[in-house]
Amino acid sequence: MTDNRDITWHDYAITKKQRRNQNGHESFIIWFTGLSGSGKSTIANALAQTLFIREINSYVLDGDNVRHGLNKDLGFSEKERAENIRRIGEVSKLFVDGGIVILTAFISPFKENRDQVRQLVEPKEFIEVYVKCSLDECEKRDPKKLYQKARAGKLKNFTGIDSPYEEPVNPELVIETNSYSVEECVNKIINYLEKMKLI
């Protein structure tokens, strides 16, 4: 393990403000949280398409995709889930510093872990979006058959079944995907970003 006394922070020649000025927009994290099957990745990708059309630089970090690379060494215990979110938070902070809008789609079931990511960046740089969908509806959708496996006891520590999900207490946005279309959900987010003068 590296002794922190042996490492030194190096300031960058180009600032976050300069990168934002060059890109022509602010940079921030949109943190999509919700149960598996609630529509986090679907909404994040649809939003990314809308931002792309508007020439706003963004990138999607998806829970499954990240576990193929950066976090492939992590399992699904509570401790490993916390580490998963910690790493994603640090990566997201780098994107914000790089002047890019980062869209993260992670169940991130524990409030403490989400709050820790919020503390990594400045006010207004973390937008928590609760992708709200009932457990019953998520189980009906079950696109990856994960609920089916969890109910059969073949998948342990699955959020909503044998592991808790702590709903956001005061998120910036609540998107109800069992009541509104993908387009309507994206429009709600865009309206919020315009209202806050982030885009």
C-alpha cells in the first residue's frame, strides 16, 4: 500500500472553468438511482442522445458495464457495493473536472454512499435523480431475469428482495417510469437543467 506521505497533488495547467468555457456548457453529475429494472440505463442513454443533439458533451457510466472493467474485482456484499460506488464517484468527479456531463446509472441502494459522492463535488454539480418504479413493476419487467433468480434463491444480496433499497430523501428529481414515457422523463430532466441554467 502506498504511503500517502510519498505522493503529491499536482495542479493542472488547464482549469475546470476553462474546459467548460471551451465546451460551452457546465459540467456536472446526473446520478440515476433506483431498483433494477426501473429504467435507469434507458433514461440515461436517451438523455445522452438528447444532449448529443444539443452539442453537449456527456458520457454514460452504466453499472453492468463498469463491472466488466474498472470494478470487475468487486462482488455484491454491502462493503463491495460501497466500494463500487466510491470508485464511480471518484471517476465521475474527474469527468466533471474535465468539463463533461456524466450520467451514472447505478442502483446505489444506500443513502450514505450516494451522499458521499455528493460531497466529492461542488453544490449544483451533483443531481440525484430517483428513478421511481414499484417493485412489482420492476419484477414484471425483469429484463435480465435477475428477480426471477433472486426469488429462486440463486442470486443473493439482490436489492429489493433480500437486500434493502434506501429511497432518496430529498433528490433533485423524481422520475416515475411506470407512469411516464421515456421521452416524458427525459423532457422533465432537460427542463430542470434549463431551469437551473446548467445547459
